[in-house]
Amino acid sequence: MTHDVAASAAAPAAEAGRSPFLKPSTGRLIGLDLARGLAILGMYAAHVGPEPSVGGPLGWVMEVARGRSAALFALLAGFSLVLLTGRPQPRTGRAGRQAVGRVLIRSAVLIVLGYALTALDTPVDVILACYGLLFVLALPLYRLRAVTLAVIAASTALVMPQVLYPLRAAAEGGSWTDTVIAHDPLARITGSDGIVGLFITGEYPVLTWLPFIIAGMAVARLDLNRPDIRVNVALSGGALAVLGYGGSWLALHLVPGAQATVSATTDGGSAGSAWWSDTVGDPTTSTPDWLLVAAPHSQTTWSILGNTGVALVVLAACLIATDRSTRLWWLAPPVIALGSMSLTAYVGHILAIKALGTDDLPDSAALPVLLGFVAAAMLLALIWTRFFRRGPLEYMLHAATTPARLIN
């Protein structure tokens, strides 16, 4: 199996035209699907699982899944962007223009699909529209080398949170954002904040999610056939995780009054765990001390570094494990199958949440509901991939890009 046949914005192995777990020789690509499957399971945990307040090991797992799963998914989306546009070398000429066309069409489909799912009014903050716009913004970088992409990812991680913070503070005052929203066709069509929401006020502002996409592109440019490269990715991820979460812990403890100020200005609990946990509450613009936090959804430099580090460790571990572990071939196929049709799995679980009304169930039902979602999704994915090359929505996405073949 070549690099290119695996290219899909939602499921790289599914684009290959074969079952994603048939042969150990494809372990590297299967590792991507395994990582993507784990990201989907993490999103299920965050959306329908028990609250972290249940405590114990279960509460810890639920807390770890929050935010970090979406970050892993975003990093893998960046990897897929490189697969779509050519790997190991970027496509040029007509092939390159067609690849760009396919990415732009996929982006448009994801944006439309994202807003359609948001209109269902489920408790889920749908990320697909953000992904669609991120693909467009990152696309001009697809020809760059790994080192250059890594530098850009690091730079955006450092700068963008500092840009977003004052913009969000200004947005809370209304005035200019109300004017922009009033004249924004996207806002009128979707009944949302439109461009302002995508860039600034939304749950997934592209300003602070762009580093994940670019980091994934940088990893995709590496020669992951080499075991030492995979190990280096894992070590780099570990270092970033320590830098992000450890740096936040130190800052919150060393800056006088930081924890107390953050706790007083958020709607959550104590800021003592804000260096890794979302329990501190929603992002605030009431104090610049918030920029010291590394909670997964905090939109800070520390959180981007920590979440990127975790994503790199998980990706490297999946690549190494699927290449070396014989036992994994008997345990991982359901998760790999789920990852190979991740767009269908993601959209499907939101539709199920709406249809079943799981947000109206008592807290005691959360764990059974989560286990039911996981079991049903993996079983359906495993059966589907035995008979079809792509997931249902992956077929739709592939068909939608066929006009790109007309590009000269």
C-alpha cells in the first residue's frame, strides 16, 4: 500500500480500497486509523460519558478524554491533508491543482455538514465547520518541509492565544462584533456568529486550533518507516506535554495570586487543577492570569503545547504498536475499523444523541449509554469495513470531490 492511496480527510485507510486491518505490512497506515479510532472513542466519552466528578479511575479517564481527543483528531486531520496533497513529495502540476481542488471541496462539505449538525441543537459543540476552515487556511502550506511546518506550528501556538485573548475580550463588549455578524452572510444563513464564531467566539476558534493541523502536517512529512523517527515523535510529544502542563503548573504556583484570581473569575471549581483539567470552568477574559492555564479547552499556549504533546505520543504509540505487536492484531480491529470511517462515526453519534435524547437521561445512565455507543459503533464499523471500501459518509465525501478531476 502506498502513501497516496491512504489519503482521506476523514479516513485514510478507507481510501485505500481495502479493509484497514488485513495485512500487517500496512501497519503504519493502520496505526493512523487506530489513533483516529481512539480519538472517536474519546469524543464519545466526552459527549455521552459520565462527568469527571464521579471520581476514581473512571472520572480520571473521562477528564483525560475531554479536549485532548479533539486535539488528537485535529492533528490527524493535518496528517490527512498532507496525504491528500501528496506524500512523501507534494503533488505538482495538474495533479497538484486537482489535489487542492479536492481539499477545497471537502472543506466546503465539512463546513455545511458542521452547521447542519449544529442546527440539531444537541449538547455537542460540533467541530466539523472548524475543520473545514482549518483545511482552507493550512492548504497553502502543503508544499513545506517538516522542519518549516514545525516552526510555523510552534509560532502559531505561541502567538495565536495572545491574539485571541484580547479579541475575545473585545467581542464580549459587542459593538464591532455585532456589526460584523449583522453583515455576515454566513451568520444570517446559519443563525450563528458566522465568521466571528469560527475565528474568535466559538468553542473551537480556528486561531488556536490551527497549530494542531500544522503539527500534523509536519509529522506527515517525516519518514515514519524509520523506527527511530517514530521514537523521536513519541519523545518530542512527551517533552511538549511536560512543557505545556508542567509549565502551566509552575506558572499557576509561582505567579502571586494567579490561582485565586482564576478561580474567582470562572464558573468552575478551584484553579488548582487548571494546569490539566477543564473543571476550572469556561475560558474567561476577566483576567490575563487565564493565559497561565492549560485546561484542554482553555485556548492558551500551555494547553496547545500539552494537547499536541499528548496527541503525538498517542500517534507514535499507535504506529509503533501496530507495526510490532502481533497480539494487537487480535484486539484492535474494532477500533481500527471505527477510525477508518471516522467521519461516519462522528456524525452518527451526534444523530444518535439527538434521536435517543441521551442528554435528558439521569447521570446514572451515562456509563451504560457510553458503553452502548462504543459497542454499537465498533460492531457496525467492523461489519461495514468487511464488505465496503469506505464508510457511508466517506463515500459521499469521495463522490463530492470528483469534479476536481476536471481541473487542468
